[in-house]
Amino acid sequence: MKSSAKKVELAPYDDLFSTEESRQDAKLEKVREIPLSELHPFKNHPFKVKDDEAMMETADSVRQYGVLVPAIARPDPEGGYELVAGHRRHRASELAEKETMPVIVRDLDDDAATIIMVDSNLQRESLLPSERAFAYKMKLEAMKRQAGRPTKENGSQLGNDFGKKSSELLAEQVGQSKNQIFRYIRLTELIPELLDMVDEKKIAVNPAYELSFLKKEEQRDLLDAMDSEQATPSLSQAQRLKKYSQEGHLTLDMMRVIMGEEKKSDLDKVTLSADILRKYFPKSYTPQRMQETIIKLLEGWQKKRQRDQER
């Protein structure tokens, strides 16, 4: 005979003796001290962590006061935790010879983690072009995936009432035009050697954008041409290189010819070596004083010339 009694679900033992306040508190994020050795860098982290002067200052601060703002990490399926925000603080803690650092652990999927990682670094005062390029690319792709759209569709729309595109929202968030964002993202098509030259300000961003349309093998040939001619491309030269590449006519010899051209800025420049100038000034004169003296002499010569022409 089947029992007519309903099944009774018993609450867990801990819940019977816990208060509502303690149960709500258990749901809150907590700051945990986690060993540095258990914290791993975010995959494909685009921001460079350098042991520069600013890092040394941060390490000194951590040594004296500890890490004041907790990092954010997520559990790593292979063990330990993957840092989402706090890579510089992690390195500073290593330099300060700390064993642990404060961390908030969150369960984040790849896209949510990517967006937090990018947003936490885009607020820095100075970003290298390569950092900005890869950060914009990673965040835009994550935003598109969250909207359920193919990442290859640059015009993908988010599923909201405003019908704004992912790129438009990103532009608003970072304070850049949509076109400028895509120009930065295009820099990720450069080979590492050329992108490093952009970061080092040897190649300007606008010429670099044009060079990003060259095939990878053409970009490597360009390095050879730049080295042999000891020159970097101007915007007009980069545009011609791109044009010849798209037409299928770009060769190493053509690159060398273009890179060997005398630029207008070089034609307008007059250079006098220090050895030549030293012949006309006392040894006690500094370069700055020599320059000021030359300017005064030229101004005096120009005024005399004008007076002579008026007579």
C-alpha cells in the first residue's frame, strides 16, 4: 500500500542553526590573502608589466603599506587562480618580497573576465599603441560574443532597446571615435618587430596603420629595406607601399627605392656638427648658449638686411 504522506524536504543541518544575516554574509565577496605563487597571468594579457621607475615606486609603497586595493582573480581549472585585474600589483608584491596579496575571487566567464581586465587597465595615464590596440580588440570581441553576434561582424548590434552597435558602445566608454578604435585594432595586424617600433615612436601611428595592410612577408621585407636605407616610412611612403601591395607590384627593390627617398623634412633641415661650431665659440660655451648666440646673430643679420633693402 502506497503511503499518502507527502515527502518532506529537510533543510541542511547548517541552515537550521544559521541566521538570515549570516546566510546573506556568506554570499558577499570577501578579500582573501592568496599566495603569489598561486596567481597566474591572464591569458593573452595585452598590457606590459615592466620593472621601470614607476614599478619600483609601487614596490616601495607595497613594502611599506602593503597592497591597498585588492586584485581580482578567477579560479583556474588547472589549479590556482587566473589574475583578471592586478598584474602590476602582483609584480610589485614580488619585488617587495611579499608572500601573499589581497584578492577578490569571482566566478567569471571568459568574456566577463576580458572586459574587467581591459577596463581596469584602460584608465592608466599612458598606454602604448600596442596595448591600446590589443585591448580594444579583445574587449570588442567579448562585447560581441556577449550580444550573441559573430565576432567578425564589425557592425554587430547589442540586444538592447537602443539598438547601438558594440563598437559604438565601446567608443562611448573609452572616449574615442569608432573609426579611431578600428584604426588602433588594425595595428594588431603588424608583425611584432614593426609594432615595437610604433611603441618606441620610431614609426608614427598613421603610417603604421597603412603598413598593417601589407602581407606578413612584405612587412618582413620592409624591415630589411628600412635597415639598409636607415629610414622609417613617412605617411605618404606608407600609403604608396600599401597601394603597390594591393596592386601586387610591391617588391623588396621597390621598398628600398621608396625608403631611400629624401624626405621633405630632411630637405628643410640644416645640420651643423658640434665640431664645426666649437671653432667659433669659447670652450666654456654650452650647446644651449651657442644656440642662443647663433639665433641673436641671425636676427641681427636679418634686421641689417631689411634696413639695407629699405635704403
